[in-house]
Amino acid sequence: MEKKNYTVSIYTENNLGLLSRIAAIFLKRHINIESITASPSEVNEVMRFIIIVNVTEEQIKKIVGQLEKQIEVIKAFYHTDAETIYQETALYKIRSQDFLDDHNIQDFIKETNARIVTVTKEFFVIEKTGKRSEVDALYETLKPYGLMQFVRSGTIAVTKNEMPISGILEKFNTTNSLS
């Protein structure tokens, strides 16, 4: 079977130590996590983890099954890149002098829909939101200009198709409120 990128969405209770147990499921199978993001979900008191991995479909099915065995996991889903809308954000810190000396770089930043968020005498901070390939392309362009720091977020994603998760989470929330 062919390996490809999968986005795993895990809806959970917000409990201490859960991230370690989730990571252990991937570690046990020697699967590298390419990206991980955690945030509140669309339902109050429910967290959503988004994990990007490069595996076969057989592997991802097993992983999702293992994730759902965790007590705090309400539901887990997996999707291909074609089934999701996804973005990353990156910050690039470059030396001001290098930036000012080459006007082409200013044009390139405008063309890539990046934006300058901070300017000082010593450095500029540029922000880019887009697909990983777009973030990487800007990194490669800025690297020769004295890239002082670079950081990127994990991938965030939503599915293109409707997911029944809101109903599942509302039922979970109601059941937990009654107990």
C-alpha cells in the first residue's frame, strides 16, 4: 500500500496526560508525527487535536481504532489532503539591512501574500499563512537574506464535507452534564 498524508482529527475531553498517551500510540508503531495542533472545538469543553502523519491507509485505520479506545477520546476521524482545507502559519525574522538592500524581496513578499508584522532597525518579522509548500517556498527565498529565526505552526484543517461530529459532541456534552 502507498503511503500518503492523512489528517487525524481527535475530539477529546480536556484531561491531563492525554497528549502523552496519544503520542505513545504513534510512537509504539514507529510513526513520525509531521504536525500536531490542539485547540478548543466547536463544542464547549471539548478539545480537538489535529495530527498529520504519512502512513498507509491500513496503518491509519489501526491508529484511529487505538485512539478511540482511550477513555477521554470521544471520536477520531482521518482524512486525506484532498478531503480537507488546511493551512499553516509561519513567522520569519530577517535582518533589516539585508531586506532593505534588495527591493526584489519586497516584491516577492507582496506576490506571496505574506505580510510584514514588525519592523525595527535590526530586523523585520514576516508572517505567511498558506499550504506547507508555500511556507517552505518563502523560507527558501528568505534564507539567503539573513534568516535570524523561523517558526511555523502545526497544520489546522477542516473537512470539505459535512461531518456529523457536532451532533455526536452535543450528545456527549449532554450525557456528561447529567452525570
